[in-house]
Amino acid sequence: MIKIQQFLVAATLFSTVSSVQAFPKGCEASGFAFQDQYLILNDNGAQTLYLMQNAGNTNINLEHVETRADVFMSPKLESKLNIGMWSAFSSDIANFYFKCSQGEGETAVQVNCGSVLNVCQYPRAQFPLSNKGNYWISTNKDILQVIKESASKGIYLKW
């Protein structure tokens, strides 16, 4: 029964993606900002789900940048995003910063996240108690696979 529900959710979301709006149904361009080359997620600190697409012409790397002075240690949250691919990220911390870069190791160069990413959030997503926090739900996949993996983790994408 769960597999059928996941399929129906993915099929519905896929059928509502249009060429004018690059986001699946219910995913809104809200709750985030681009500032000084960074992507800043979660303007209010509520648990929410974000989708990010590499809209650039080269692969990019996303890396969390800790900006809170009172944090001693923070997990390293990073991901690679190939051209045209999507990732899903869960966040419950306000003003969660990511930097974007191109290249590897010593040759990596920071780029403006606003020029290489399409971002949207599911402001009404519901999370099971066991899936709260800040983590990558799915990374570097096509949109249908990202949606499927989100649903398989018990996240209900309401719109």
C-alpha cells in the first residue's frame, strides 16, 4: 500500500511540473534567500523541506557554513550536485548557510549560489518525529527519485 501511495505522489508531482515553473506542485519559492554568494535556508527555524536543482552549466558542490558563534562543533553537511540534478534537504535551524563551489580540492572556486541553483520549499511538509533535524534527504538525483526518497522516509509533501 505504501509503494502505491509513493508512486501516486510521485506521479502527481511529476505531472504538475511545467516548463514555466520548474518546481513540483506544492514546492514554493519561499523561505530562503541568496545573499553574498550564499544560499540561506529557513527564514523561521521551523522544520521544512527544500529542493535544490543545479541550474548551472557545470557540476557544483554545496557545503554548510556555520555562522552561529555559540556552536562548538557542527556536522559537515556537503553534497555534490551534477548539472540538472536535484537534492532534498531538511532543516529546522533558522538561517542555515550553504556555499556553492565548482571544481575539486585546491582548484575549487566559490560561485554565487543564486546564479547556479533553483530552490523551493514545501512549507506544509509533515515530518515523522524520527526524521527531524538538518540532513540531506536525497542528493544528486532526478526530481522523481528525490520525491520518491522523501516519501519513503515518511515525509508527507502537502500542498
